[in-house]
Amino acid sequence: MAFLSDALARIQPSPTVAISQRARELQAQGRDIVALSAGEPDFDTPLHVREAAIAAMQAGHTRYTNVDGIRELKQAVADKFRRDNGLDVTADDCFVASGGKQILFNALMATLNPGDEVVVPVPYWVSYPEIVRLCGAEPIFAPTNAAGGFKLSPEALAAALGPQTKWLILNSPSNPTGAAYSADELEALAEVLRRHGQVHILSDDIYEPLVYDGASFATLAAVAPDLAGRCLTLNGVSKSHAMTGWRIGYCTGPRPLLAAMLKLQSQSTTNACSIAQWAAVAALNGPQDFLAGWRLVFAARRDKVVAALNAAPGLFCLKPAGAFYVFFSCAGLIGKTSAGGTRLDSDSAAAMALIEEAGVALVPGSAFGSPGHLRLSYAASDAALDAALQRIADFAEGCR
Ligand SMILES: Cc1ncc(COP(=O)(O)O)c(C=O)c1O
């Protein structure tokens, strides 16, 4: 009898974590590696949020809380959804977990059976198909392309939906492409979803405040209120407030679904960290004006990265509207040999050669279901980005 479970055998370890680990190993050997592989802001958690955590500890907020979050945080979440997204919700419609990832996990684990299908647009965030598979269900990949801005078209959505579809996962702005859907684009998808009443929609809005050039963010439950009863709107403070390590995610959705998620979470992690919950109250209720400064910094870095990559031979990218990633084609390098003698027969080989020969850690597109691409995170200092862009250009020029 095998010791490890069949469920475990269905999933792959996170490839983003694997690349970051290789970068740390080489750094530990004394190599100069610029790691642009991680998915977290390089800014510090705002001071008032850190102070709120200290105050919470000193006030004795160090015990178990309600499974779905302290009342104050659920109220702050409801206020946020009303204020920023125009969603008509109360604290009782909101739920808090240890990161957006646990919200996703709870929702899928609470609803999926073997044979169920989940539509996942490609390229996707690495965890979506793996969690679906862990639940014994099947991801159905809906293609997008660069010409369409890596956004799911109504036609591709209609082709992917079927009688077994339980969920559609939408992520805007997207990891890995940075693509962000406009309200009109979401309305066109809503039109298709109206014809499939059994499908729920998980809207992963975790990069919400990170949209640039004055673009405004849109979310499906607000664009199509008639579908709100089928939407789970997921968000969190990891990216919006540089709080990846605090592990706070939240959502709003239909109450029977939230009750099912609560049942599940009560038998797993119980509640999110009490201190981090109080910090998240300060994050959501406090000033948001620092975000305007972050947006300017991120947009300037994005412009620099896009210009440098498009100037390098064999590389091509679109200008993404949001998040802090550039997802670029390296198709022009595939089939060539690097100056260090590595045959670049795939994006994974290119990513490995880049880290070993050029000292730049990027994530291969195949990890996101789109071979022939690489993902660069520009949540890094200007000095780190300048060094990395020079090295990537030299590497590309050295390929024959
Ligand atoms: C698209 C997307 N959704 C959700 C998450 C989960 O974030 P967290 O669990 O830190 O809230 C991430 C993190 O990388 C992400 O990129």
C-alpha cells in the first residue's frame, strides 16, 4: 500500500517556488543573482499597519477568533467592497481566511466532486489547476492569445463551458500577464454566463489596486449584479498592502457557499492569525493614498522593462495594464544555443540558462500553461531591474 495519497500524486510542486529556491541556492554559493521570479511587492507593509499589529498584541488580541474572521475585519471588508466595488454587501456576506489562496482552496474543496469541471483561462496562475486537481475535478483550459491581450473572449468561454462546469476562474489584473478586463469585456463574458445558470464564477481580484495609466478596475459581480449570487469575489491584503507574509485573504459570495467554506475551515486552520486580522482592519480602514505612489513607481518600471525586452533580439512583449509582471515571448530564442553552450529547446531551458549563465531568475511560461514565454516580476528595485535587463539583453544577443 502506497504511503502517499493519490490526491498528492495528482499535483505538481509550485514551479515559482522552485525557481526562487534555485536563485537562493546560487546566492548562497556566492553567485550574484537578480531574482525577478517572486510574486510579491518589494515595498514594506505601511507603518500604520505594522503599528496596529503591535497594538493588537499589546491589547491581548492573541486568542482564537471566529472561524470566518473578527467582526471588525468582516465589517472593514464589507465597507471596502461597498466603497471600492459598489457591491451591496454586509459583514455577514464576508469571509476571512489565511490568504487568498485559502479562500480559493476552501471554495473549491467545498464544492468540487470528481467529474466536475472548472474553466481556467490560459495563461493561468499556477495554483488554479493544481487545486482543482487536488479536489479530484478537472481543469478545462480556455485559450487566450497575445493578439487578444491575453484576455478570455466570449467565444472561447462559450466553447469551454459544458454541463459539467461548476466554476469559471477569472483573474484581473492577471498573474502572469498583467491583463486587466474592462467593464465592457466583463459584460460580454456575463452575457455568455447568463446562458449557463449552473456555473459559479470565482473572481480573483487580488491585484485590484495595481492598474496603471488611469485605467479603472472592474469586477464581474458589480458589472453584472444579476450574476452576483453566483460570484465569489476574492481579494486580500497581500498585494494591495505589501502583506504577503501576514496571510490575510477575504471574499464575499453567496451565504450558503460561505457557510460551507466555514465548515471546512473549522476543521483545518480554524481562523486566520488574530494579530494579522487586526493589522488588516487598519489596512482596509486606513489611508489608501500611498497606493497612488506605488502605482507611479510600478508603471515607470513596467515601461522600462517593456522597452528593454522589445529591444532585445528574439523577445517580444505587450504592455500590461496591471499587476507587476511582464509576460514576454522568448519564442525567438527557442531552438538556438546560448553563449554558454546550452541548447534552448524550451522556455524552461531558457529560464534555466538565464539563471545559471546570466544570473537572472525568471519563471518559464510553461508553468502558467503558455510555453514559449517567460514571466518577469518588476517588483524589484530600479538597480536590480537595470542589471537584469542588461543581462537579459546580453544573453539574447549571445544566442546563435
Ligand atoms: C492571482 C493570484 N491569486 C491569489 C494569490 C494568493 O495570494 P495570498 O494567498 O497571498 O492572498 C496570488 C499570489 O501570488 C496570486 O498571484
